[in-house]
Amino acid sequence: MQGEVKWLDSQRIPHNDVRWDLGTLPGNNVPASYASVLPLTTKFNDSGTGLWRERSTGFSLLKTVAQNSDAQGRMNPHVKERLHPEVNLLVEVPDPSPHSVLSHVWAECIMVAKLRRNRFVFYDGRRLHQQFLSENDEARVSLDQSQGRLTMNSFFWAGGK
């Protein structure tokens, strides 16, 4: 899988945090991975991490290479046999993408883990996820760390073969 498909800008659409360079397990299973978000501010309590599922397959937790290809390749504009060739995902999910959108033609959000200062959010990194911002929060996001949506993110990966 690695190197075969060029994915979209991964942070603007639901994605997972698989490290393909670590290889796969027997049966083309994806090694376990975990991600965490620790909010360090109280200013963005209406934002969080959204967990998503791909509409046509129903996949949210992508445990195999085939599930990753099916779920993420369905809308990838770089895949000729994608599910909806008439849909331009770069238009459907513009850049910058409104992170308050909880549904589009490809996937839908199934839950949002809202940020609360010092609330540790821990999830399987193979699951489709994306940052969620309320419309009010989107307008306030700043690169100034004293004003921004400050979180500490961590990732844990197991190796494959």
C-alpha cells in the first residue's frame, strides 16, 4: 500500500494515523495504533475530535489494508475507480475546510469527544477521525498560542513485520 496511492491533504478530511512505514501484520492486518488529545485551554470547549465512518462501507475502524483502501480510496481523486468519480472532494471539502461540518457525501461523524481542559481523549489511531470546531470556534482559531486551541497530541504505534 505504501507509495501506491497519493492521499488528499490528510488533516482536512476524516483520516487515520496509520504508520505504513512500520509494515503490516500477517493477513494484511494493520498494527494497533493509538492517538490522544489533551486540551490545555478552556477557550474551545465546543470543539473536539470527531470520529467518523465511511458511508458506503460503514467502516470507521480500519483494521486491514483492504478496509483502508475501500474506505479511504472511495473518494480519493487520485484513484480512478473511486466510488463517486463525479464528486470532486477538493470542492466538497474545501481548504480550509469548515471543521463544523459533520457529514458530507463520503463520510459522516458518529460522535464528537468535546474538549475540556485536562480531559484526556484516547482512541484507536486506525479509526477515521478529524478535528471538530464549532462555527464560533472556527472564527477564533489563531496561530497565537495565547489565543489558540492549544492541545497536546500523542501517538503510539506498534510495528508490523
